[in-house]
Amino acid sequence: MAPPAPERPKPEAVSDGIEKVLRFAAPATKAAEAEAAPSGARTAGPVTAREFATAIDFVHEAAQAIRAAEERTREADARTHALAQRAAEELKNAELRIQALEGRVRAAESRAQDAETRAKEADAWLRQIFTTIAEELPVRKTA
């Protein structure tokens, strides 16, 4: 919900304020005034209704530009937030996959170690069987 629009000051009060600002910002000398003002530009006197309207139009344009910039910033922030949230979720999922894979690696290493132990035991049994057979069976000599 947008905040309520501020009350606009009366045009006479704004005009008085603009005149004060223009008088304050006016060059101090006639030479500086001539240098600062482009040819044909108005340099002194009260602010006309047309100049006032033009100034107000500039203020409105500036306000619109600021609102548009703020909207673009909000949209960019929303996109950044969404991307950051998505990246965090993907990171969490990747960490879970890594943990699962580490568990599978540990299980495979354990199975490999068990298989190696059984292979060594089988080799020892085979040697024992071979030794027993060699010692117990008579050997024929062929002449």
C-alpha cells in the first residue's frame, strides 16, 4: 500500500519560495550575471507563471525518475533475493548429496576391506590344503 500523498503547498507559497531561491542564487554582479545567462535568457524579475509551471514540471519529472529508479531497485533486490535463496537451496541439496556419497564411499571401502580379509583367509586355507595334500599323499616315482 502506497503512503498517502503529501499535501501540496499553495502555488503562491511555492512561488514565493522559488523567488527567494532564485534571488539567493542570482549572480552578485552584472558581469557575472551576463556570463552566467545564455543569450535571450531571463535574468531578473519575478517568476512568471510559465516559468513556475516549467519548474514544477521538472520537479514532477525528477520525482517520476526517482520513483522509476526505486522500482527498478526493488525489482533488482527481489531478483537478487530470489537468486540468493535458490543458491542456498542448491548448496544445501549439494551438501546432502555429498554426505550421501561419502556414506556410500565408506560402505564401499568397508566391503572392499572385508573382501580383502576373506581373500587372505581363503588364500591361507588353500595353502594349508595344498600343504596337507602334499604331505599326506604318497608321491609316485617313475623310473
